[in-house]
Amino acid sequence: MSEFDAVLSRMPFGDSRYVTEQMHSAFRRRLESISTSVPAARRLLTELQQAEPQTVYRILGDPLVRRCVQQLVAQAVVGRQQSVPPELCAQVLDATARHAQAGSATGPLQDSATDAWWLGEPSRTPWIWTGGRHNDIFGRVFEQFAERQFGAPLHAPTREDLAALQRGARLLEELLPMTSHGALSHAHQIGIHAGTGPWKGKASTSQFTLTGAIFLNRKLLKNPWWVAEHLLHEALHQKLYDFRHAHSLLARDLNEIPEDPSIEARRLVSLWNLPRRNKSNCWGTHRAMAAFHVYVHLALFCSLAERLAPQYLDAYGPVDAPRPMTPSRKAFERAHYLGESLRGVCWDELGLAGQRMVDWLSSILDAMDPTPPPAGSSLHLLLDRYVKEAHQLRKAPPSDDLAGVLKKLERAEAEAFRAVLSVVGVQAQLDDAAAVLAPAPQQVHDDHGAAFAQRRNYISETLLRLAPDGYSLDSLCPKNETSADEMVRAMVESSSRELAAATA
């Protein structure tokens, strides 16, 4: 599998140097487009033309600089209202021009930090945001923007946080030296959040509206395998964002400034994710493409991690404690589903470059995976959500209302499960189900969530065990009978809707 490390780093889609050069050209064009109305943009463009490559790399990779350029261009082209006033954006560009003139090898947002911490070698890896820079225009504007964007400030990292990040980065480089080198070159800044308030539930995140910056939950930094996976995950998002800035990843990017992916129609359902009341598992093309790009790479990373874990045990500990990595099989299965769905659901919304990237990634995925899921299969993905949903419910505060909903769902799911078993004709499992899923005696609130999760585990394990290939039950159904897979999907989706309403 290690040979795919080189394959995923090749031209044109995987070559980070090419992607970065094209992104730089795109931002120079954008500065040129506003240079008449924004004199600071002209000054910055002039300084960039004379600057050393490392200075240009850090300036045009700086999250705040890029955000300000994007806002000024979007306002000039489509008159879109922005979160940072244009006058302040112009001040940032003016200060960036002075920064470029000084010839600093670091980005403007990082340059005046009193205690600069780097993930690795400073010339090509991101630095870690430490905060405390309210008197500096870059720090002040960035903190205001980040708090407005995410609803809460970033957390000041500790030395232990830094050590955990660097340890994960070393592990990532040992497993995937070429892919990690390229991906991390697109991430210029790491922010640590506390995992509370608006950040609660966010393991790691990054957004196209703030390219160059990635954010990690400090509560989850204890396992270097998890840190390595999520550094790769978010850095790959940054790589794709850089590619999108200069290529026709989406068809609509040919006609307008790419700024806000949320305006896309939500069309592709990520079956393994909880829908919640806002249908957050319904993804637009941009998000689906970003996930596909990541999961192909994660399939390789997690496969190598699982294979090599024994020889790294002394240095990095077990892969599954205290926060497990994504199993490689899940990464493969999700990648196959997303690639297939992008072709079937979103193809017309992809630009030419996006379509070619899907083809390229799909060819690599097929070469890496000797046992892909059958086309159109979804049982395994739905049951993944089904089990995960039940275990997350155990964290919900106990209440009479929730206990009532769970009892109602237990009855409905037991009935739906028995109907599926009847369709596929397995009498022995029907007899077992009658005993296992019999109505439980009245339980205290704290126990009810656990019992609900156990029943769902039993249903999921039974259905997957019955599926001949592990992916579908339909081959067991008599001709002209209702699809057993569709019956399972109806059960899972119905329960998800009721739970989303009950736990909102």
C-alpha cells in the first residue's frame, strides 16, 4: 500500500507545488482586479512581485490576508455584504504590503506573535495560534472574525497541546511522508479550541471561507494516531480549497467568486451521519467532493496505520486508545459511496476539473481496494449510523420524555426488524429476535439508554451477519418481494427523524 503515497502526490491533482503555484496566480489576479478601487491591493501586488518565494508563500497562504482579498473581490464583483468592513480589509492589505517589504519569511498573522510555535519545520508546516494579540491589526481582526464565524474564541494552547500535535505530526510523516509533506504545506495555521460551548461536538474543522486555517479539539489530542488522522484530514481540505481557488472544481465557480458553499443545494446524503433536525447529513457538491477527497486518502493512511501499528506501539501507543482512529474499512466504504454518489447525483454540478479529479481519485481507490462494496449498496452505512446514534444518546440528559420516545422506538424497530427477517426467510433468527427483543421491564433513566444501544447492536449485527456479502440482504429476498435493504433504510430514517425531534 505504501506505493500509493507517491501516486497521491503526483500531477496534476496531487502535486502540492503545482496546486500552490496556481492558487498564488489566482490571488494575484484577484488583487489586480481590485487594485484600482483599493490602492492597498496595488501596493501589496507590487511588493509580492519583488518578494522572495518564501515570503510570497506565507503571505498568500495567510488565512486573514486571503479572507480580506476574497471579501473585497466579492464585494466588487457581486456586491455581497461582508463580515469584515472593507475599510478594515484594506488596512490589513496595507499592513501586509509593509510586511512583504520587510522580507519576513513568516506570514503577517504569525510574524508579531511573541511566542511562535510550529508544528514542525517552520518553512513548510503550520504554526499554532497562541492568541493575546489585541494590539496588532492582524491578531485583532483575526480574533474578531474567528469569534464571529464560530461563536466562541480559540483556546490558548499549552505546552502539552503543542507536544501532542508535534507527536501526531511525526507519526503522520513516518506513515505517509510524501502525502503528509504536501498536505501540511497547504495548512498555515492551527487553532486549538476548548470543545465546549459552540465548539462542542467539533473534533476538527476547517472552512472554505477561512482557507489556510484548521481547528482541533484540545480534549482529543491524547492519542497521536487520532491527531495524525485529523491533521491529515483537515490539511487535505486545505489542499482541495487551494485547488478550487484556481480550477473549475465546481461548475458555478466558472461564473462567480467562490465564497460561500452553503448556498449550494443540499442533495447528497451521507448515510452514516446523524441527520439531526437541520438535515446536516445532506451535503452540497462542494462538501461531498471534499469528503471524497479526504476518505480516499484516509483509506490509505488507516490501512497503513493498522498494518504497522505493532511496530509503532512503543513509540505511539495503541491505535484505539483513548480516542480510536477511523477503521480503514469504513474509510474505503465511505469513499466508494461518495465517489458513486458524486457521479449519480452531483455530476452536472462539478466543473471539468472536478469531474477529472473524481475519475482520478476513483481509479486510485479501485486500485487500493481489492474488495469494494457492490454498487448501490447502503445497508452497512445506514447501520453504522443506527449504532452510532444509539451510543450518542447515552450522553443525553435522562428525562421522562426521552425514555418514552425510546420505548416507542424499541417497539417500532423490533416490529420492523422482524418484518425484515420474515422477508428474507430466516426462522431461526425470528425465534431469537422474539426472545432478545421482548419488551424489557421498567428501567431507570440511566439504564434505558444503555438497553436501547444493546438492542440496536443486536439488530445491526444480526442483519450484517445475514447479508451474504456484508453489504446487502436483497439477494435473500424472493422475487417480487419488497427490498429488505429498503425496509432497513425506512426503519433507520424514521427512527432518526423521531430522535432528532426528541433531542433538539
